[in-house]
Amino acid sequence: MALQLQIALDRIPLERAVRIAAAVAPHTDWIEVGTSLIKQFGMESIHQVVAAAHGAPVLADLKTADDAVFEFTLAYEAGASSATVLGIADDATLDKAVQLAA
């Protein structure tokens, strides 16, 4: 089994998150834009981290509970490679999240 490294960016200024993303991108498998960063800075946080990541995949930790189509579309349009949905979300939300991720 190959191990992977994911760097999570949470509860820090956006400028610092962008600097960290640029520095770790060559050395990590995933960069996560955490829920708190997204709540504070919106989709702009995803957009800026993606730009700084130089091709490293970026996970948007949305923790979507409903309306997966709207939230996932925003994240993917901002450049995210993947996004999260709550496991306790309604089956319809989970289905839509999986369809959009595909």
C-alpha cells in the first residue's frame, strides 16, 4: 500500500495558506482547503490555493450536507480536484455528490 501525504490548511490567514501551499506542493499528494478557511474566505480560498499548488490536487473540505450540485459546482469551478460531503447527508445529496465528482 502506497502512503499518501495530505496537508490541511485551516484557521490561518489566506495569505499564509497560499504561501504554505506553494511551499509544500512539490512534496505532498493532496492539499486540503479546510472548512474554516472556506467559510472565512469563500471560494476565493480554493482558487488561490489551487493557483499556488502548481498542479498538486486540492481537496475542498466543504462537508456538504445538502445542495451538493450548487456547492460542488462552486468548488470545481474554483479549481478543486475533489470535495467532501457529510456521510450522514441524505442519500440524494450523496448521489449528486458522486455524480458531480465523476
